[in-house]
Amino acid sequence: MATRRPDLEVETFKAPPYIAGQLLPPFAVAEKVGDFSYADVIADVSAQTGRSLAAAPTTTTSASSNTSFTATERIQRRNAGDSEIRLLGGLEKAQSRLARACKRAVMANIEALAAAHVLNGSGVDVWDILNDLIGTVERAVERVSDYAMGTVALVGSKRVLDRVKKYDEVIERMQFTGVLPRDIRDVRNISNQQLAAVLGVDTVLPGPLDQWYTASATYQDRLAVIVLPDASQEPLDEIQFGRTVTYTVGGQDESNMFLVETYYDDNLIAEVVQARAWVNSLLLNPEVCVILDGCDTDNATSTTTTTT
């Protein structure tokens, strides 16, 4: 019988720079299936003027928006045979190593869900950068900031972000940020903070290659400008791009989505560790994200026109 391991659930683990938690922060729920209420982008209504004395003012009804969710299982199971346990440092260390690997695998799956929403989400506007990356980013920042307040991020794979650092227009503007590249090779040393300053966003978030580039050919010429949700705020209290619903079933703390269990399998003649999480990644307000398409490699030092 599997034994729940709270010590392995809370143990930290090294992983690629996953960014799903910043783009669609976890939101704990008490049920696996249910309805999710959130603040939706609504059209502004002009304030009434010229009201007659003692006349009832015009009333605009406000209501929350709702969507359904079903938290589904993500699971990774690993085992180590008797002869390997000692090589892995003994039983406790072997279990720890296996648990960390299992949790990384589950997190990779959740990361892929976030990438799909940000770079190919339903209802998210797609703008071709044509030959004006900086101008397109500026307009995208204006657009998303009209709908939500918060940190504005430029998001995409590290490979595409490194690519746009080589664009002529980016290199030319670097002189205003205190960076003076002498030739194209110098852009390899440009930090993401400096790129953020050049493009006029608050931060740049590079995602892992597997989920943000290799996973789809669609992602390989794309970045996105997005307002990051505030994880400390309820989705009902402010406009948010999305959240990752997490359902806990083992009595673990709400801040920890993982359920980790261990057992010895007589059939496999091996120690088994498994990690599970129940999640549903929800896109709530596509308006607070703009996809930038056409960040291609036809010319490594300038943007080019693409069609989709």
C-alpha cells in the first residue's frame, strides 16, 4: 500500500525556469469539479449627466462571470530496483531523488498548459510585428494596460527572446539604456532586464525550450505581452489573464499541489515513488494578452514581414 510522504511533498527541487506560476498562478479549490467566478472585462459606461432633481439615476447592473472547471490528474511514477538503491545513496536519498524527478515531470505538464494559453490561447489577439518590433510592443503594452493593472511582461522562449536582441532596431535603442554593443556578438551579453528597458515592458520572462519553443511550430516565431496576475488577489477582485485551479486530495497544504507517495512493489522488485497533482488551467480574460507573431529568423538582425 502506498504511503503518503508529506516530507517529500514540500521538498524543493531543481527544475528549468518554469514560469507558469507567474502567468497563471495556482488557485486552490475544495472540489474537483465546479464553477469558477471571476471579474470579466466589461465595456466602460459613461457617467450620467443632467439628472433631474429627485429623479432616479440610471442604474447599470454588474455581475460576475463564470466558467466551469474540472481538475484532472497529472501523475509521474518512477522506480529504483534493489541494486540501485545503494548507488543512489540509500533508501531515503533514493526516494528523494525519485520524488524530485516526478514533481519536475508534473510541473513540465503544467508549464505546457500555460504556454498554450499565452502563445496560442483562444480569443487572444495575434499581431504581426512586420518590421517594427518596438512599435508593436509599445502598442501592445498600451492595449493590455487599458484592461488590467499590474506588471507587464514580455514572454516567450529564451531562443526567440535571444533572437530579437539581434534586431537592428533593438541594438540601436540600446544606447539609451547604457549598453553600447560594438558588434552583433555583443548582444549575447544583453540581459533580459536590459531588453525590457529597450522594449518598454516591466519584465521579460523566458520560458523553457521544451514547452515554449519545441512543443509547437506555432510558438517558434512568437512572443507575448501580458499583464501578470497578482496571485494574492482573488480573480473576482481584479481582471486577470487566468489561473491554474489546484485540487488537493491528500490533506496537504493548499499552497502545495503535490501528493507524493512511496511503496515497495514486489512484482517490480523495486522501490516506487509517485507524484500527482489535480489541476485545470483556465484562461479567463484573453484581452490582457497580445501575441506578437513574425519574430522570425529570416534575417538575424532585423524584423521581417511574415504572413499567417
